[in-house]
Amino acid sequence: MAAPTAEQVNRADELLTPVMSDNDSDSVSEDGKLPEYVVELVDSEFGGELKSLKKLSGILEKLTTENKLLEKEVLTVSSSVPLRVSSALSEAEECRVEVEAVLQRERMLSNTLQQHLQGAQIWADGLGQTLGELDTLERHMKYLQCLSRIEELSDSIQQFLMTSSVWEAVGAVGSMASLDLQLQESGCAHLQAFLRETLAFWHKILKDRLASDLEEVLTQLHWPFISPPVTSLSPPANIQELYSQLDLLVPQLLSLQTSDDLISEKMPQLLGAGLPTATPLSLPIQIMILPLRKRFRYHFTGNRQTNSLNKPEWYLTQVLMWMGNNSKFMEERIQPILDRADAKINAKVELCRGLLSLAQEKLAHDAPRLLYDDALFCHLVDEILQFERELRTTHTYPSMLPGALHILLEETVFQKWLSVERKMAVEKVDAMLSAEGAWSSQYRDISDIDELKAPDCAETFMTLLLVITDRYRSLPCSRAQLSFLALQRELVDDFRIRLTQVMKEESRCPLGARYCAILNAVNYISTVLSDWADNVFFLQLQQAAVSLGEEVWGPLGATEAGRLASLEGSVFEELLGLLERLRGDMLGRLLEAVMREVREKSQPYSRDRWLSLPSQLDQATMSLSSSACPMMLCLRDRLLQLQQLLCLPLFQSCWQGLAERLDLFIYQDVILYNHFNEGGAAQMQFDMTRNLFPLFGHYCKRPENFFKHVKEACIILSLNVGSALLLRDVLQQAEEKECLTPDPQRPAPESALNELGVYRLAPCDVQILLTLRASWPGQ
């Protein structure tokens, strides 16, 4: 094919030019280069060969066609935009017209509806009046139906009683009681009153008849058992018939329970607000307890000699005796009948509940009369606590049911109890501290028992706290228990203050027996309280204190409340901290007194001629320095004295603290105060390792570990000359190099000291000790 002419090439340039945008044209005119996409198009279509130009005519036609299509689309789009806007405006106008039409129709319908309602209101008023009359007639009919039902049941009960159909009569009374329950929500007060009166009438007749029959049967069975049942008594001849009647009467009385609960008056509130209220006793048990109630009231009310305020144990013991004497009959005869009747009742517990109510009524009546007599009130509290223990243990009375302790939780009675406990405790503390043997241990002659060597006053005080704990442990109210715990904390703090006062009086002689007894007392109380803090009972009180403590102890801080909630702290934590501070202060005074004597006795020893003592080679045998004898004797005597006077934990702390102070004293006031030749260093080492350390060897296996300053100082002073010179050079070089160029990789001088067995003393301390040596070459 022939090559394209110049005219064809120019035509191609003209066609390519419209394809480029204005920006592309600008770029071509500015830098003289075509846009990159044009270059890529030419390269892809023509390549690098001139023969490829034969495609030029086809490409020109293709580009011309695309250009025309693009121009057509641009013209179409630009012309269609006004058409769409006008179309949208017309549609909006049509919608507006339609909305106005709908609103017009709505107004017309509303007017029509109002006219219709006004016309129908007359009919609605008439219809409402008619419906009201119908409703009134319906209520009247139901009212009459209830009256008819009541009369029908009343007639049937009368007919059943006339024909001795007791079960049918019981069922009819039950139906009447159910009707009474249904009418309780209605407003028919007169109908309810009539029904209740009718129910009470027939219930009383039926109950009296059944109760009379039951009492007759029980009398023949020798109920109630006032004294323990005697097996030698011959049973009645008709005992099987009596048991059969018992089997019939008890279920019949149980069926009257609902009506009896409706009619019977509610028991007076004896237990105080917020305390659990008991359900009424079952009807058969009520009847069985009647003779015991009569006996109780006969003996313990009125002007009888047995009704004595200062003898609450008489009626409380009587109630417990009746429980014990009659429990067997209840379990063997009454319980099987209740089980066959499918009654969820425990006969023995019901008997105990009924008898307990007698004691509760009597206690609630007597307790306020004893608030102004501390002696009688304390006696009443003791008897109630004893009664409660017997009730819960011997008679296995359920813990979820209220007992006699609820009487003590009435606010005025409870506050009186707290004040009396506080008063009696303070009086006992005064008496025990002023007793002749208050600061001596009653077990001092029995070494196996007297480990803590607690003085009698401290042991008596903790026994007092333990008795208080036992008294309030069984209280059913956490708030009341926390009140007593607050009282115990108050008593402990008061006793601590008293101990502090006595300690200050005895601090002039801290090595005396009484001072050590006070220290033993502080340690004993702290030990017991620490054990109590881990007790389950006090841990439960700790959890209760998180929620209720503010009512009893005042506001708790966030930290204290958090520690109590997480069980990190304890309810005695603050007291333990105060006791530990007192214990540490007293130990410090004691050790200071011992060290004062030791310093006084060691004066000759610290001024001994350590620089001129003979060498070890010049002595046949080494012996204790004569100047050290008073100090050693003083230490021995004081250690033996403290071992006898202090309990083992305190003595452990004491001799260890004494060893620590003695170590620093000998190191600072004896060793660093003098210069030593070879003989002096050997004598010092002999005195320490063969005499001082063994004094403490009775209390531990390696006493030298408590005298590290002295032991390591003796090692440095006793080094031979060559080792001492080498060590001095090593320490000096390490010090000089560290000052010039610190290098963490350089071996520390401590490693050289560790090889000699020196771990506590620093390199600077060792250098000072080396200067105290007098045996250097050339000296």
C-alpha cells in the first residue's frame, strides 16, 4: 500500500485535536508534548513501523463517528434538563390540587359527623339510662343470688347437723367461707357482715361440737401430760375406739381452718415491727393447747405466788417441761393423722409454737416492768437466753421460726440490754484490774498450758468478751449483733487505754514482773482477736457491717469499706493496729532498759587496750576478756529473766531485737571506737564467737546471723597481713577507677568481699575497718 500523503496526515491531526480536552491542548501548547493517552493510542494502533499507517483511514472514520455521537449526546442532555424541571413542577401542582380536594372532603365529612353525633346523642342518653337500669337489676339479682346461696348453705348446714352428717356440714361451712373470701373485694358491706355473722354462727356451733368431742377423747387419753408419761398406767379399755374418733375429729377440725382464720381475731403484735409474723395455729392444736393455756394463766397471772417478776425461770421451765412431756404423743398419734389428711403441718412444732406463744405473751408483759431494775433485768435476759438454747437444741425448734429472743429486740428493751451489758462489763473490768492476783498467771506452774503467760486480768477480760459473744450470737437480727460487736470493740479499746495507763506507771521499771505481765496481756488480747477475725461468725458480721455498719459504727471510709468487703481487713483491724503499736512501744522501752544496763557494764570493755594485747601465739589458751565479764553476765541474766517473764512469741521478738541493737552497739561503740593489733583482733573475735554468740545460741541454731556487723568486722580485723594488703589495694583501685571512668562491666569490689564472707558491710565500711588495724608492714 502506498504511504499516506501530507494531506491525509494533516487531516488526521485535525480529527485528533477535538478528542483532546482544553487542558490537554493547554499542556501541548505549554511544553510541546501531546497528552500521554494520545501517545498511548498512537503507539497501540501504529506501533513503530511506517507500514502501520495504512490503518489511518479506518481510525479517522472511527474517531469521526465517536465525535459526532458525543456531540449529539451533549446536545440531547442540555435540551432535556428544562423539560424535566417543567415536568416536576407540573406534577407538584397536581399534588397540591389533590391535597386541597382531600382537605375539602375531610371538612365536609367532619361537619356531617358532628351533625350525626348531635342527632344520636339523644338516643345515646336514653340507651345509657336503660343500660344503667339493667346493670342495677343485674347487681340486685346477684345480690339476691348471694343471699339465696347463703340461706341455702345455712339451711343445708342445719339439716346436716340435725342428721349428724358432720362431714357434709363441714363442707358447707367451707363453701360459705369460700364465698366470704370472694365477697371481700366487693363493696357490699352489709352483705359481707350478714355472711360473716352467718358463718360465725354455724362455725361456732360446729367448732364447739367438734371441740367438745375432741376434748372428751383427749381427756380419756389423759391429755395433757403435765408430768412425764408413766408406762405403768394401764391404757383405757376402749383405746382403739378413742383413736378412731381422734382420726375422725382432727381432719374435720382441719377442714374448718379457713373459716376459723376468717372469724378469729388476730393475735396482738408481740414481736415488734420488722420481725417475722407467724401463721395462726392449726385448729386441732389450738384446742389441744387450751387446757395448758388455762393452767399457765392460772399459775402465772394475777396474785398467785408463782407469778413473780424475779422468777421468770418458773414459767419458762414449765413451758419447756410441757413441750417435752407432750412431744411423744404429738409425734406418735397426731402426726400420722395430719399426714393422712395431707396437711403440711409438723405436730410437734405446732405444739411448741402454741406453748411458746404463752411464754412470749408473758415476757412481753413483764419485760417493760423490769427496765428500771438492772439486777432483775439481767436475770430475765439470762433466763431468756437459756430458754432459747433449750428450745433450739433439746426440742429442735426450727431456726426460721421466731423464738423468745425477739422479745429482747424491741427497741427499748434492746437499748436497756446494751446499757446493762456495758455497765456490768465495766464493773467487772474494774474488779479484775484491782484484784490481788490480776497480773499473775493462774497457769504459771504448768509450762505446757501457760504458753502465752497471760495475766489473770487479761484472760478474765477475754472470757468476758467470749461470754458476751455467746449471748448475742444467736440473735436473729444482724443489726443487733453489730451493736453488740461495737460494744465489744469499745470495751477492748477501753481496756487497752487502762493497760496503757498502768504501763506508764510501771515504765520506771520496765524489767519488772508487772511491766512484762502488761506486755503479755497486750500480746494475748491481740492474738485472740486475730483468731476471732478468722472465725466464721465474725466473717459473717464483717459482711453485714459493709451494708449495715453505718447505722451502728457511723460512716465507713471508702478504703475501710473496701477492705471489709474484700475480706482483706477485719472487724478488729483498727484495734489490732492500736494493740500492735502499744506492743511495739513497750518492747522498745524494755529493750532500751536492757541496752542501758549493757552500755553501763560495757564501759571497761570498750576502753580495753586492744592495741597492745598479746598475740594469740603468745598465749597458751584464749579466755574471755575480764572487762567483758560484767557485760556478758548482765546479758545472760536479762535473757534468762525475760525468758521466764515473757511468753514465747514476745521473747522471740525481744531477744532478736536485743541482738540487733547489741550488734550495732558493739560495732559502733567498741570496734569503730578502737584500734586493734593482731592480738586485739584475735581477742575480739574470741569474745564474740565463743562467748557472745553462744549466749543467743540457746534460742536459735545460727546466732551469728543476728550479729552480721560484728561478725564481718571480726573477719576484716583478723585477716592476715597479705590478705589485708591485697583487699585494701583492690578497694582503693576500685574507688579510683570508679571516680575516673565509671564502668558497669568492671567487677564490683563486693565480689572480693563476698569471697571473704562479708555481705553486710559496704566497701567504704571495710576501708574504715582496715584503717583500724595496727599490724601493717613498716609500722
